[in-house]
Amino acid sequence: MTAPVHLAVALDRAGWHPAAWRDPSATPLDLQSPAYWRALLETADRAGIVLATIEDALSFTDRFESADEPAAGRVRGRLDAVLIAAYAAPSTQRIGLIPTVTTAHTEPFHVATGIQTLDFASRGRAGVRLVAGSSPAERANFGRRASGPDGLPASLRVEDAPEFLAAFRETGEVAEVLRRLWDSWEDEAIVRDEARGLFLDPDRVHPARFEGEFFAVEGASIVPRSPQGQPLIAVLAHQRVPYLLAAESADVVFVTPHDEGSATGILAELDQAVAHVHRRHERLRVFADLVVLVEETASAARDAAARLDDLAGAPFTSDARYVVGTPLHVVDEIRALAASGVDGVRLRPARQPRDVVAIAERVLPLLDSFGGLRRDDRVSLRGRLGLERPASRPLREKVSS
């Protein structure tokens, strides 16, 4: 019997298909409403989905799309992913909330405090997905960097582009600074001793003291240690350099196999990356990505996909496998990936809210009926993924000294 897996969703604007906002089920007038995002997350939460990622970017256009000639038929404009997660946190109960942050321009101190605050607001369900690099349009919006990645090299290998290698090194530093800031307060630093007039034990607050190639951070976080101790760090990885980043710096990695065989190969590459960086902390959790368009019949699904392609003016393409079919078809794909040994599957709905509802109401219960859904009653995101709550760095150093 195939081991059960966690099920996650990845939310992006009106859906991952560029014409999704024109689907009859779409609500394009609501895309800039916080209530739209809260409803999606509440739907996923009630179904038992383990986590939701929320896409974000730092430019009007999509990454590496020309800012001079943006395609008018695509959804433009976003709400901030961290703020969406914070808004939805009080109205959700168990789902992990993982907004996306681009590391090239957002200061790690601000990321650390924002995600710690989200961890408090969600009562221990926060994480962050780090994205390396920046596009020319993103750099122009900040005006602090003259150069950076302008697109993948002809080989499509990150390792052949010095700008991308630097971007991934920077993201690794961001992850390290986040963990140091999250660990800068010990759990018992706030004592609240009214009789002695002592709110804080200053000996239990420690400076981050990090100096690297891109950042030098001295002080402690302004936010006390949050419920998970360290919220989760996630990355998306397609090849060797990002696999190494995931192995060294992440708790969760999202990968994009196009069949069961490639999933096995990716897992082997990740094992090599883990061995290369001498990872000593907990095992990396691996989620495989699928873009899904779900209808009750296969013909209806194919017709819906064809209509969207016609509206977009081109067939849909993605870095992840695209599954068009019935709930059973999607479940079969999930079970095939589970057989390869992944810990979970992250579904990217082609249309929102239609495919989010289909995932919650049709795909997940069907997967559960086959015994393919991993469930856990623990509240924290770390707990549900089987990750320990780490002791703070100062305490670990005291124990090891």
C-alpha cells in the first residue's frame, strides 16, 4: 500500500491559467478583496489541507516579462501575500499559511518580524517561501541595484549564470538571518514579574550577530520567540543549485516532476544535495507540484481547458505537470507521486475559486477514501509535518559547549 501524503494548495490571483479570470466561474471583481483570499483559505482549511502557499512578486509584470509591453489580457495587481496570510489567520484553524517573499529586495529583518507576527496571529501555523533573484522590472521598482538576473541562460542551468548563483547565495544568507533572528529570544525571556518590576530577562535576549556576503545583522528581533520557535522556510527547486539551497536552508521544498520516474530522480538529486551540504537538522520535506483543472467528466475538463487556451490565445504551459481531468484522475496522479516517496503534493488550481472548491470537496475526500491522505491532529504546522519545535540557538550552543 502506498504511504499517505499531505495535500497542499498554491494560490495565485485568479488561478494559474492566465485566462482563469475569464472563466464563467471566476470572480474578477473580487481579486483585490481580502475577503476573496480569506474565503479560499477557509475552504482549504475546512477540507483538511495541510498548508497553502500564496504567490507574490515585486513588479507590475510577471518575472522576466517585458515591463514595456505587458500583456493586457492577464491579471495585473496583487495584494501583499504576508498581509493576506495575516488577515486570514484568525478565521482559519489548522491550515499552514506560507506567503511568498522575494529575497533580493526585502530586508531579512522585516521578513523575520512579519513572519513571526504571522506565527502569533495563526497560533503556530506560519512559514515563508523564499524566492531568489530579481527581474529588471523589480530592480527598477527599488532603484538600489544596477544589475542582477535578466533571465535564465541559454543552457537553462542556474549554475551557468553568475547573477543567479549570487542570488541563490543571497537567499541562503536570508534564511540564515531569519533563523538567527527567530532564535534571538529564548522562550522564557519574558518573565512578567510584577513584584520585582521585571518584565524581561535581558540575559535571555541575544544578538543575531551575522555577517556575510550580502548582510550584516547585529541585533535581536523586536518580536519575542513565536509559537513554532522557527516558522517554516520553504523554497521551490528545479535543478542542482536550488536543490542545494533547499538542502541547506529549507524545511520544505516544492519540486516539479512530470511523471513518477522523474519524481524518483528528483528525490535522488535531493539526497545528493543533502549529503553535499552535510545537513544535520531534520529531514527535508518534499512536496511535488501539479497544476490541476478539475471537472466531473474528462470531456468537460478537456473542453474547459480548451476554452481557457482559446481565450489566452495560446496553449497553457507550466514548469509543473498539468493535469486536466476528473477528481479520480487527479487522485491517481497524486497516488503515483506518493509511490515515488514524496511527503506531499501541492496542487496549483488552474482556476480560482472553482478548482480550489473541487480540490476541497471532491479530490481530498476521494484521496482520503483510498487511505492516501496523511492526517495529523497537531495544531502547529511543524507538528502536522512531523517536524520538531527546535530549541533556540543560544540554548543549543549552551548544551553543546
